[in-house]
Amino acid sequence: MVDLLDVDHLGIGIARGDSTVSLVEDVSFTIRAGESYGIVGESGCGKSTTIRAIIRLLTGKARITQGSVRFDGVDLAQAKESALQSVRGAGIGMVFQDPLTALNPVITVGQQIAEGLRYHGVRSAPERRARMLEAMRLVGLPDPARIAASYPHELSGGQRQRAAIAIALIASPRLLLADEPTTALDVTIQAQILRLLTDLRSRLGMALVLVTHDLGVVAQTCDRVAVMYSGRIVEEAPIRRIFEAPRHPYTVALLNSIPRGTRAGHPLHPIAGMPPDPAQRPPGCSFAPRCPNRQEDCEVSAPGWTQDAGGGGFACFHPALATAEATHG
Amino acid sequence: MLTYILRRLLLMIPVALGITLAVFLLVRLIPGDPARAILGIHATPALMAAVRARLGLDRSIGVQYLLYLKSLVQGDFGISYYYGQPVARLVLNRMVPTLVLLLYSTVISLVIAVPAGILAATQQGRGADHVLRVVATAGLGLPSYWTGFILILLLAVTFHLFPIAGYGNTWGARLYNLFLPSLTCALNVAPLVMRALRTSLGEALGAGFIDTARAKGLPGRVVLLSHALRVAILPALNVLGLNIGFLVGNTVLVENVFAVPGLGQLMISSIGTRDYPTIQMVTLMFGIIVVLIYLITDLGQIMLDPRVRRSEIG
């Protein structure tokens, strides 16, 4: 398969006073056409920043400081605003975390869904409307004509997220970026939205990058997954391998922290400590202060990337054993 | 919607009643005597007493007020002591210039405040924002009778761009003549609207729906004007409405500086002649205009904001 997106040594920083605080460092991954890729990690690990940087929607003063983001052979990290505008929506669509704030409160839902087409070459208003209604049916919004004339506050949270997905895919992008699309929703709605995303991906042949803090979500949805910690990818692997043989101690800890069991008496295993402040990362491995496998060398220099035989790899001096399935049992 | 408007109009009745009482009492607290104002300083006491009796001013204040209310209810607003004609006709004739002045000031305020607010919000913390902040604070701090004279001096006397004062007979002439007075009023309102817009637009530009709009591939101009501004203009219009209400008081000063034959001028001259019925009627009209402006502002919010629309009418 062809690489659709190639993120190479991406670095993102934010100016604070005279210095630049690095939010994301040396992040590289590729997305193949039609595949589903998950990025997981705790809050503040840089996963949202990373996918926002892909279409250059970084918040505040954050800037791409190094590396490239190649989509269709064009480096979006260097692209001009006009080139970005034609990629946004039509090449790469994006769904955001909070459907409550993601829709404009004073514009009808239908207009918000159809609007993007106007700037991607669909001149005829009736055609835009037809495609708007089609997109609304596609994302499972009931009675599209009525909902198209409604305002966001008249819809439920799940309906709003469906509308946001319709906005993202109306111009038929080949890549959909989803930034914690289910975090703000009820559990039952979460499952529906995930099923919808999976379903749309296979029906439309889109690739999907799903950012989440929930490994369970990734398990249901993704082909491959990257685990981020403190601005870096610490492990990447096909989805089965992550669950069967996690190598990085942080991945192991994340898996252990998933609540399991439906009865009482299963203790939770949170990861002790907090991720470091990006402005004050330790000199060696960022995870070292919280790591059970920590040894002296971890605190001296950051571990390099070790390629894994089955695709993917990890960044750790003292990884869990390749067969150590029992470590998270 | 219609019931909402009706309810609001009915609520005007107690407000109007309050205004009549306050004005009725305040007017009679002004030192001086209408009979003296009508007859001049050489009138005999007997003549003055006769005039007072004819005007009903010899009765107790309570009776006078009740009689006043009674005639108000019957649609009789009284006869001007000074002009000798019905106050209602007098006030209606003077109302048009004042309303034009208010409307004109509103338009000029928007023309100044909206672009300035957009500029300040998009340049937040940079040069243009600081300059606008200083200009706005200055505009707000200067009293309108002073800015009025400065504008006359600068644009009328020195550069002959506008007339010094007056109203005019055709609508074209009126718009031309009323430009400086309207600008003078607008200079007191525009800074407030601009600051409100700067805040609300800055907030809107950081909102999630702006990310969504940009992620669609909309050009920056469309994101700014049809997404951010559309949301941000609502609180700014509210501030505009409140301050147009406040501006009504300002027209009294401005009309006198620019000799605009409106309600404000009539008010000042009738205070000079102790023309009680006219003062009472003009003040009542001012009160009603203010209340109507607030009603229009609220209706505007309902029309423009679907979130309010539902809760208000539902």
C-alpha cells in the first residue's frame, strides 16, 4: 500500500519568554491509504498537538519547529495558507473532541455541513444540498431535512458529533483525523460513534487517525497504534502486538491501568506520579522517574528507537520481554 | 413572539407612570414661577394669581398630579404655557430630528466600531490594538459638548466641510447637517461597542467552532466574518442598544450645541420658561424612547440568536 501521510521527525514548540518549550519531539509515523491508526497517551503527552499540526491547526503560539508532514507529496509543514485550505476538508478532514463547542451556535447544522463544499469547487447550491443530505444520512442522522434546519443546541450530544463527522467527511477526504471524538460523550453514545467511524472508514476507503487516551477504543478501531509519552512516540506496533506483547514499560503500565472485571474487588492500577512538565523534562528517558524498570543509564541519555521485527518498535533501554504476556496479567 | 412584544409594551405602563410622577415633582422643585415667566417681572401680584389659577397651579400638588394623570389618560397632554399650542403637536414636530439623530448616531457608531473592533481583536496585544485602546479611552472620556465644539471648529470653521449648525429642509440637507452632531454622539458610544466587540470576537476566535470552520478549508476571511463575527456581534449589539438608550440623554447636549430643533432643545428652552406641560411631555417621550430602544435591542437579540429565540418564545 502507498503511504498517504508521512510525518517525519516532527517537532512542535511553543515560545515562552525568550526560550522555546518543546511540546512534541522527533515524532515520525506513516499512514497508509485506508488504514486506521491510533495514537494513545495520557493528557498532555502531545497527541492532540501532533494531529492538529498535521493540518496546521495548532492552538495559540505553538509552532512546528522541525520535520515535515508529507501528504500527497506536499509538505504541509511548509505549505502556504492557500495550499492548506485546499487540503483541509477535501484531503484531510478533522473531528474534534467536544461536539458542544465544535459547532457554530448561530448557524444551522445543514449550512455548517454544506458550507465546506463551496470552497472545494462545488458551485451549485442544489448539489451542495443534495450532498449535505447524503452525508447526514451516511452518519446516521435521522430526518436529515429537519435536522439540517436545526441549530446545534437543538441536537443531542451524539447527534452533534454525528453532524461534526458529516462536516469532516462531506468533501470526501482520504484521511480523517479524529481528536478524542468520543471523550465528551456518554458511554453508550461512545460505542455508536466508534462503530460509525469504523464503518465509514471501510465504506469510504478513508484512512483514520484516532487520538484517544483510551486503549479500549483503539482496540476496537485501529490497525496500528502509537503510544506517546511526554511529547514522543515511545512505542508503535500492530494492534495485536500492543495488547499481547507490549515492550515499553509505559505501554505495560497503561494496559495495567485499564479497569477490568465487572465485579467489585478488582483493584485499579493507576500509574504512580505525573508526566513531566514539557519545560522541565529529565535529561534521560522522560518516563524514567515513574518507570519500574528504571536503571542508571535511563537517567543519563534518552533511549533510541529499536525496530521491532513485526513492524513498529519502541524507545527503551530495558523493555519488557517480547513474550512477557504475563506482565500485565 | 407577538405575546412577548405585547407583554413588554404593557410593562411600559408602570415605567411611564413612574416617569410622570418623578418629572411632575422635579419640575415643581425648580425655583421660579411659570406665571412670572409668562407675565414678565413687572406683573402685579393679582394678575399673577389669576394666571396661576387659570393654569391650575393654585391647587395642592396631589390634586394637580391627579388632574394631570386624568387628562393624560384622556389623551390630553396639555397646552404649552409658552407656545400656547397643544404640547402633543409641539413634541411630535420636534421628535423627528431627535430620532434621526439617534438612528444616524447608531449607524455611525457601527461603521466606526465594527471595523475597529475586528482590527483590535485580530491584532490583540499588537500595535493597532494598543493605538485603538488609547483612542477609545480618549473618545470615551471626552464630554460630547466639548467634542462637538472641537468638531465644529475643525471641520466646519477651519475646513468648511460641514455646516456649523442647523437642520435643513430636504432629507439630503438634513443628513448632511446632522452628520457632525451624530458623529459627536457616536464618538461616545463607538468606543464601548468596539471594546465589547474586541472581547467577544477574541473569545469567539478561540472557540472550538473556529477550529471546525478552519478544518473545513474555509478561507480566513470567511472564518472571521461568517463564523466568528456572527457570534461575537451579539454581545456588541447589546452594548450598542444599552448605550443608545444612554445616548438619548446626550442628545439634549448635542442638540443645543448644534442647534438641532429636536426634543432636547425643546426641553432646555421649556425649562427656561418654566413650561411645565412641555417639560413633562418631553421627558415622558424620552422615557418612552429609551424603553422602546431596549425593547428593540432585546428583539434584535431574539432574531439574531437562535438560542435566545427558543427560550423567549417557547
